[in-house]
Amino acid sequence: MITRGYLVKKVHPVYPLMSKTASEQGVVTIAAVIGTDGRIHELEVLASPFPLLAVSAVDAVKKWKYKPSLLNGEAVEVETIVNVAFSLGN
């Protein structure tokens, strides 16, 4: 039986001032590995509309913490996809 971990600590990204000024918006898609300790161990940006948004998203996601995923009662590493949205609103 697999029990999925869940996010217990989420750090929101800082919207880069230069990106705000340039009206840059969009979603940064990141592949991540959640370790047996619930921390993010590997990150890879899969897609980003602007480089500064990717940097900010990675900086935030690195600080996220999950309850570890369990397989037959044992903590296991899992891969996940994270989408971080940047929007200036209306």
C-alpha cells in the first residue's frame, strides 16, 4: 500500500521586482524529488515563461516540507511535479 505524503510547510515565492515591473506572469513547472525525510532533494525546472520567475520558484520550493510518503509503512522517495503560478492580478 502506498500512502502519499502531503505538504506540511509551503513557502510562497517572492515576486521579483523586475518581473513585476515588466508585467511578467505565468506558471513555472518544476520536477522535484521528495526524500524519505520529507524534504525536497532534487529540483529541475521543466518550463518557465521567464528566467527570474524560475529562480524565485526554485528558491521557494527548496524550502517546502512534506510528510514522507510511505510504501508498506516505510518512507520512500517520490517524484512529483510542482506548478508555481505568478500573477499580477487585475
